[in-house]
Amino acid sequence: MDLLIYLAKVSCILTLFWVIYSLFLEAETYHRLKRAYLHLGYIFSLILPLFTFTKIEEISFKESSLIPSSSEFAATEISSTRMELFWSFMTENSVIELIYMNISLMFAALLMIKFYKLLKLLNRSKAFKKEGFIHVNQSIPEGAFSFLNYIVYDPNLYSEEEMKLILAHEKAHVVYKHSFDILLSHVYNSFFWFNPFAWLYQKSLVLNLEYEADAKAVSETAKADYQMTLYKITQQHFKSQLQHSFHQSPIKKRIAMLNKNNRPQSVWKLLIVSPLLVVFFLLFQVETKAQIKESVTTSESKITRIEITYDVNTTIAVIESDVSFLKEDFDIDMTFSDTKFGVNGKLISISLSVETNEGFSGSVSSSDVASRPVYFFRDFSEGAEVPFGVGTRSKTEMDSEMNYETMKNAENFIINGKKIDKEELVGNYIPVETSSYNDKSKTLSVTTKSEFSQSYFSDISDLLKELKTASANRVLDEFIYIRLTSEYKVTMMKISDFKVPDNVGKASKNDDSQKRKEFNNENIVYMLNGKKIDESQMTSIEPKEIDSINVVKSKEDLKAAGYNPNFVDGLIKITSKKVNTTDASESENSYDAFKSSLINKESAIYIVDGKEVDKKKISEINHNQIASIFIIKSVEAIEEAGFDPKKVDGLIKITTKKGVKE
């Protein structure tokens, strides 16, 4: 397609030159300048389309300009017409270009054949050289013609006086080397045969050559005799050839031109084409390229917070660079010591000491930055709650703290890849391994640790129970969970450095202080041997006197114990060793209590002195022989005893005085 565009531009320029020549220059008598003008027409038409000027135009746009004003689009199926399909086939397979090349080669072949025939004619004819011209006497239809240095003529057709005038004309063609002009026009037309103006241009060129030769011949002979000779030969037959024939051009125009030789010359007309060429260049040869203008906005920036964290990926070069940066830009002195690096140059342990010019200071150490990275921050913003800090924290904690301020207003929840309705999550405990928050969609995504069998738990004791591993006990560095309040606000809790016992529901006698720690800042009811006591009374209990501690937090168990779960977060029931020596009637687990709870339920399991017995045998036991009765209704305790809570409403454990002695 580029070839066709080039050919069209060449034809357009040549046509422009010919139109200007026909309108303004053809009647002028400065034939040498007109010849040069016609030569420039050939040259400029071939060269100018090859040159382009690239114009860069800067544009700026807003992002909104790229977004359609309407989001409604109608899908439309466009089918091509036969003409469009035909044209697509022609262009894709370069059919037009192939047709053009074949025809051009045919014209070039015809030109070569003409040239060959002319050379053959000149070589087989008898010739003699005279005054630098090669004369060939040959009977030819044209009568006389010239080509290069050859002048061919038939002396039998003309008188001696006519022959003299004809030879003067042909010698002018040879002297001015007009044969090269003719060859140029024929070669040009072989490739631009499709342009009708190219053929008209050739005729104008040949006629101007005749004007020039006539002017030369008239300068050496009488004008009247020369004009009469031209008139006499108008009836002779001629054909278009490569050579110059004396009667090749219209005789009337040539005679008229001979009479204009003394007219004033308007050379300025040669320049008429110049502005038109400039217009053509601007219209077709200037290529505009768009360049996006970068919008430069200036704004004052102010650092409001500096935060630096050193972990296993930190190198000594980074630390030294930070020390220099803090001192030079913020007048903060940071020193480090006790650094240890691995073979790969990465940090293992470090101690930091930081002091600011405002009076803040602090220090921190970590023997294992892989698990406990160290950090330092300075908040310069007005009203900052914590303007300065130095310490250690895990990567999970760092990620959680960064996300908490934004994620507390989350509206959508994805837990382990599954979207959960927020109504279902209200009041539940969601353990966090990793979390991410999308502020645009207000979506909180949480993944839990592999140790958890559920995505979230309704009771904290159930969640803690899930933290058991293969060993009986596990000490955690930290544990993070989130809850969704009734106002649909996300709250985050972190528990650090605590021990998760093997049996969460019933703690060992040495776990009373740990249980108290677990329930700090919650509304807890403490009971000792079935009686409610104050928290201050808990400190007076000797650990060696404690037989067991039972934690109750589920809503069902709290209701069964007579408490409102909306006001009481949990019960801590402590049983001392002396309960085993008290009378059963004085205990919470007395015979009357046993009779009023599960005695009438068919699904209750009865265990006497550690052995399961039939309900009928219970009535055979003398209540005066009963040492203690324990009623178990919590789901966890029933499961731990090896029973299915869905099939069993509760366990009644009876210990007789005989069983105690045993």
C-alpha cells in the first residue's frame, strides 16, 4: 500500500508542474530555462514524496477523558459487503501492486525493443563522419532524424537548400544532447504509464526541444526560408520514436514560436510552482505525532512519621545508612550493638538505642530478629497518641496493626476463602493467621492456622482448646483473634506468652493464677465449693488446697447455672479438697440438687464410684451413704468423658462413702 501512495504523490507533483507549464510557461521563449524546469519536474516528483517532516504535538488528558460517559453499549455485528471483501482481498494480497509491476515491466520491455531496433538500424547503415557528426544516408519514412551523434536522412526527399536547413536543425539536437531528454521521458513513462499527464508532459518536453532546435537553426539561416521548409514537409508521415524527427512536432506551433523570439521574457513565471510545492509538502509530507504531555504538579511535602524495622533481611549497610539518615535529616541518634550476621550477611540479632533531640529515648534487643524483629518509630503529626516507640514484634502483629485502623469498619468478610455473612459472625471469635483488607470494597480476608478445626468459635474456651498440639501443653509467643461486635465493628485482641493447657475446660490446681489472667478485664463470677466469693477472697486460697478449677463460658452453661450471659462473661468454679469430707447435704452437689436436675431425664448417664450403672439401681442407694454428687451438663465435659452430647443430656457422677475409702 505504501507503493501506491508513493506513485499517487509522484503523479500529483508531475501534474502540478505540467499545469503550471501549460498555463504560464509554454508560450515563453527562454527554451533553455523551460527545459530545466521540465527536468526539475521529473526530479522533484520522484524525490519529494520520499521526504517527510515529523511534527511533535504535545497533548494532555485527564483520566476521566478515557472513560466513556455512558456505560450502556449495544453489541452490533457488522458484516462486510462484497465490494469491501473484494478490496480487502486485493490489498491483503498486493494484487494491485503486482498488476502495476507487470504492466511497467511490459512498457520497459517495449522501450528496450525500440532501442535495440534503432541501434540495429544505425549499425547496418553506411555512415561517414563530418564536422564531428556521424552522417547516415538511409531511406527512411521519417525523412530525417537525429540520435546522440548520429544524423540520419534521405537526400532523395529534399532539395539541396532544404537539406541544409534540416541538417542545421538536427545538428542543434545533437549539440544540445536532446536525445537524453527523450530517453528520460520514455523511462519515466514506462513506470508512470497510468498517469495521463505523464504523456502530456512528455509531449510538452519534446515540443520545447523542437523550439530550442528551431531557434538555433534560425540563428544560422534565414527565418523565412526555414519557415517555408517546415511548411512543405507537413504532409510527410512520421511516427513517435526515440530519435528526433524534423517534423515530429506540430508545425503551426513551431512557426508561431519562431515569430515570438523578440518578445520580452517573463522569467519570474518559473517561480510560480514554488509556493504550490510548499503547500503540497505541508498537506501531504508533514507527519504529526502525538506526545503525551506529562503533567507536572508541585506540592510541598512534609514527613509526618518515620518507621524503621530490622528483620532477617536487614544488612549492615542498611543499618549504617539509616543511622546517617536519621542523624542528618532529623537529628536522631541511633546506635546499635551486639549485632550478629549469618553467612549470607543477613541480620540474626541486634540491640538498638535511640535518642531524639526532643527528649524521647529508648532501647531494645532481639536475639532472633527472624521471629521478633525490632522496630523504631517517630510520629511528628500533631496530636499523635504515641509519638515515639522502640520495641519488638512479630510480623503477624505488624501486619495486623497496620490493617486494624482501616479494617475495623469492614462490611464484607472472607474467611479461608469463603464469604461469611456478618450477621453470622457477630460475637464469634475468629483466629487470625494472616489478614488483608481491601478499603475500596471494605472486605476483610482472614486465613486461620491449620491447628483450628473451625473458621470461628462462639466460645473462647472452644477456641483455646483448639490450640492443643500433639504434646499435652503448648506455649505460644502470641495469639491474635478478632471479634465482630453487635454494632458490626471489628475488634482485635492479642494474647501473649500464655500457656494453653491440655484440658481447657478443667484446669489443673496450679492454673488458678493463669485462669485469672485469662479473664482479666471481664465480668467474671468466682465460686468456691458452690458459693459465690469476691475476687479478693481468691488470693487467700492456698493452691495446695485446690482440687480442681472449672471454667464456664458458654451461654448455655451460664444459663443453666442461673446467670444472664449478657451480664456475666464466665464462671470460675473452684473445688477445694475439703469438699470430699463434707456432708453431701451441705454441698452444691447434694442429693436434692441431683434429684431436681437430671433424675427425670432418660438420656442422663449415671456413674457410681466410676462405673456406669442403670437408672433403676440409683433408687437402691441410701442417700446417707453418698459422699458427693457431680452433675455435668457442659458439651465439652461430656465429650471428654467419651459420650455424644447430642444423645446424652448430662452425666451424674456419684461417689459413695465406700468409694471414697477405696
